[in-house]
Amino acid sequence: MLFVLSVLGLSSCEDNETPVYDVSRTALNLWFGSEIYPVDSLTYNYSYAMEESSVTFYARVSGLPADHDRTFTLEMVDGSAEAEGSYRTETYTIPAGEILAEFPIYFNTTLLQDPESFTTTDGYLCFRLAPNNEFETGAEEYSELIVRLRNYLAKPDNWDSADNPYLSLSYVFGAYSREKYQFMIDVLGIMEFAINGNATVPYDEENNELSLNYANYLLQTLQLALEEYNATHDEPLRDSSGALVTF
């Protein structure tokens, strides 16, 4: 009887024990968003950068950490032909002992075959894990990275006029051009902001409002950045009419 009970007990353990990780399958899940709140797509706007910028994606191993670095690449499996040559990926590395990391996909506005691409109709690119010896494709909902593509800027409504106590953007930054506004976004990292003539706080991030003093400080920042740009490029920055961009 004791022998029978022992055999039954062993069988019960074998049936009920479930390993924390399926060590026979090491998959890689991919997503945009944040480490905590994943999304499978985002929008990249070429107009927000003069040259190269990037988006960030996350990669998580579904199996155990490894005792060695593991690499992977992405492949573009579908998308807009107009974007060809304007993006680049890398050979990415999950370090030894790690199962989660974040990585960039780069886009370069100057490498668009046609500068008018995605100015009237959005495009897209779809990336997946390229076949490799380290990882299998992750769960279906974490197997694709979709980037929607745009390439247009709208002139801010408050560029030429604004209601009191606000000041027009032209009051500080001068005449509008798409190239100037694009340069401002690229350097400052903010867009569609307001200048509050009565504000005492330099930058109200919640409302995206600047004080006049802080706006003038940003103007000086832009002037220095423009000098550096013109000194390091074969041609100075011009707008679409050929006129020099100035601040």
C-alpha cells in the first residue's frame, strides 16, 4: 500500500508542477509605448527633425536570462516605398543576464527620396523580428512594430497674432517659415506653445506656456544653434523660397 501511495504521489507532482519558464522556447516580444504601457504603433513626423531622429521600442525575452549577450535585428516586412532609404535599424543586443531593453529605430528627413512624401497622405512601415538563432517571434500582439509616417507642419494659430495677455510667436521669433519652425522643434523639442506676457514661471510644461523672458532666452539658444548649423553645413539654412532663415 505504501508503495502504491508513493507512486501516485509522484505522478501527482509530475502532473501539477509547471515550470515558471518554458526553457525550450525563447521568444522576443516587441512594442512601443513604455515599459509598463505597451502599444503596437506610433507616429513619426519627419517635419519634427531637420536631419536624423529616432523612436524607441522595447524588447523583452519571454524565457530565462542568458549568460551571454544575445543579438537580433529587425526587418521591414511591409510599408510605404517612399520611405525607403530614410530609416535605419541596427544589430541590437540584449545583455547577458537581462531580459528587457529599449532600442532606437532611426529616421532621417534629409534622406527622403521626395521631400513632399507623406505631406498629404500618411504612410507606414511595419517591422518584425528577423529570423535568427537566439529568439523566436513573440506573442502575436507583440510581434510587429508599426510606424505611421507624416511629414507636415501646420503654422501655429498664434504665430502672427494672439489675444492679451499672450504675445504672438512672431513678436519673438520673427516671420514664419516651415523650415524655421522645423528647426525650432528640432532644437527646442517643443511645439505649439504660447508666450504669456504676464507669466512669472519660465516654462509651464502642463500648459505649454513660456514667459517672455524665457522665450527670449530660447531665442538666443536658437541663434547660437543656427550659427552652429550654418558653420557645419555646406549651405546655410534656407526656407522653401531660398531666403536665409534668421532669428
